[in-house]
Amino acid sequence: MSALSGSIWKSALLHVVIVTLLMLSVDISSTPQKPAELSMPIVKAVVVDAKTVEQQRQKREDVKREAREEAQRKVQEAERRRVAEQKRKERIAAQAKEKKRKEKEAAEKRERERQEKIKRDKEEARKAKELEEKKKREKAEAERKRKAAEEQARQEKIMAEQLQAEMAARQRARSQQVLSEVEKYKSLIYTTIQRNLLVDDSMNGKKCRLNIRLATTGFVTSVQVLGGDPIVCEAARRAVLKSETLPVSSEPDIYEQLRNINLTVEPEL
């Protein structure tokens, strides 16, 4: 029981004691007077005394009843206050408990949020680091590819230049070879014509220029006189036709230089 409840009970007990003392004082003060002190007749005094005694008794009963009721009321009030105080304490305790629970939940929530934030921050930092590393790798890879492409282009340029130089050298060599071969076959053709040419002393010092067209087999397809001594030209034309087939190369590029040639025929006496 709390200090407040104890005080209420002590107050109620004090009231009961006071009421009891008052009742005792009423009993003492209501004691009948001695017959010598009465101023009225005895019969009347007896009647009055009886009535007075009844009234006093009734009064004492009323006082006792009121005292009991007051004591009971005070006890009930004290009980009501005790119950109210108990409920108040319980309510305060419940509120304190609820507050503590909510504070605990709030603290736990804050801790969870803090941990989640730490986790999110770590994850974001990890992703940012991965992204940065990825960018670095991509940049390095792009730089590597760029350098590789530059190197490849440089190598290809060198190779192309070398190949071009080699091709030019081969072309020059081939051209020289073709020219040599063409000159060789022209010489053979000229020798063949000279071998079939019918000459006389009147042709001495005279010339004739011919255009000769040949098939791939060397077969003479056409002979035209471009100019010169008529007698020499006619003899040269007949010599070509008599040969029917003149020497040609089986190589296309050399034949291309021989398929349509111009020759100057000068009889060798």
C-alpha cells in the first residue's frame, strides 16, 4: 500500500474515533438530573424525561448511524481513491512500458535503417568502384585497340609500300623482260621475212614499212604497206604471206605486243 493510501486510512480512523468520543459525551450529558434539582411535578417530569430520553436515544442512534455512514463513506472513498490510484499507477506503468516498447522499436528501427544505409552505401561504393574499374578497363582496352590499329595500319602501310615496291620492281623487270622478248620475237619475225624475201640489186638501199597482224598462233591475218619503195614493199608483202606463220610468244603480255606490229624491211643484198 502506498503512502497516500496509508494517509487516507489514518484520516478515516481518526474520524471514527472523534465520532465515538462525541457519542460518549452525548450519553454523559444526557444523564437525568437528581429529583431535588427538578422544578416541575414528578409525573410530568417523568413523561418529559422519557420523551427526552427517547429523543436523546434517537439522536444518539442518528449520530451513530451518521458516524457509521460517514465512516463507511470515507472507507469507500478511500477505497475508490486507492483503486483510482492503483489504476493510475497501472496506467502510468503501462504507458511507461508502452513508451519503452516504442522507444525500443524506434531504436531497433533506427539501427536497422542505419545498418541498411551502411549496406546500401557499401553496395553503392562497390558498384561505383566496379563501374570505375570497368571504365578504366574499357579505356585501357580502347587505347590498346587504338595502338594495335595504329600499329596494324603502320605495318600494313609498310607492307603495302613494300609490296608496291616489289610489284613495281617486278613490273619493271617484267616490262624489261617483255621488251626483251618482244624485241627478240621481232628479230625472229624480221629474220623469217628476210629469209623469204626475194631480192635483186635494184633494191639496194631501199626500204618498206609494213603493218603485220598476227593470231595467237602466229598466223598472219593481215599485211598492209605503210610506205616505202613499191618494189621492196611488194617483195616484203609476199615474203610475209609466204611465211604464213611468224614466231610469237605463248605468253599473253608478250603476244599483246606482237599481235599488231610495224616493221621496216630493208633487203639484205
